[in-house]
Amino acid sequence: MDPGGGTFIGIRHGAEWAQQAFLGRAPVMSELSIMKEDRLAVDDLRAREARDVIGGAIFLSDLDLSHPLAFGYDRKLLPSHRDTAIRLATPENPVASVARYVADAPVKSGYVSPARQAELAGSPMLVAERMGDGSVILMTDNPNFRGAYLGTNRLLLNGLFLSKAFSSPRTQGGAHYRP
């Protein structure tokens, strides 16, 4: 990304790609996807994969109401629709995680395996970082899912219109955090 001042908003797989392409963070691999068996029957593989699929569930996130991307929200707890197992890396910048899945029981509706819930609990749902004069905004969930989640589409609009309203904090050495 040209550090000249653009805004990139990555949603779902776009966020997963952008965290590596722009921010230099390796994808967060799921322990659930690592094969530990030497041999596995195809039927067993299908059953194993189906066990940890997120077919569609409502997750609850803790939103930083003081962040400009949370403009217009008045409740810290934000429900969102999730249907992937994508995880974002936790940023070094302490204010970059605008929303995180709650650590205690993040799933409010739908089925998600206990192992997958434990894996996603406390992980970032929305990350916003400055890069040069531009911004990189990453969301694991689709804020406009089928037009049904009107409460989360504001995150996308705020990302479009308020992407320059925040800055990176300074490190102990006085420089700004840089991805």
C-alpha cells in the first residue's frame, strides 16, 4: 500500500490477506485445522471438518467507544454475524483493536464448537492502524451481511468517512507505532 494517504478496508478474507500484505503479520493459523493423524478416512475427514465449521452465528464484541470508528455507538457490546474461522493477529499497537470478541462466551446465537469458541474468544474483530498518511482497517465479520445487520454497517461507514480521525499512539521511545 502506498503510504501516501489512502484507506484500505478489508472484510473477512480481504482482512486476512491485508494483514499480511500491508501490515506484515503472518496469518493466524487454527490449531483445529492441523492434521495430527498419519492416516484418516475421507468420511472421518468430512466429519472432523464439519465439527468446527461456523455456518453462521451471532458473536458479541467489546467495542472501544472512545475510538473514532465507534462514532455513533452507545453500547460497548456489539453483536455481529460471523460465518468464517478467520482470525486477525493481535496488533502491537494497544489501541488498534477497536473491537474484540468477548472473552467469556462470545457466541450469543447459533452453533460454534467449544474448541472454536475458545480459539476466537478475545481475538480482534476490528483492527484499525495508520500506515503512513493512510489507514488500514480490517474486519473479520461482514458489517453489511445481507443488509440485515444495520447495527454493524455503521462500522463500515465510519471506516470510510473517519479513517483519518485517529492516529497511532507514541511508543516509550517517542516514535509512533508503525506496522
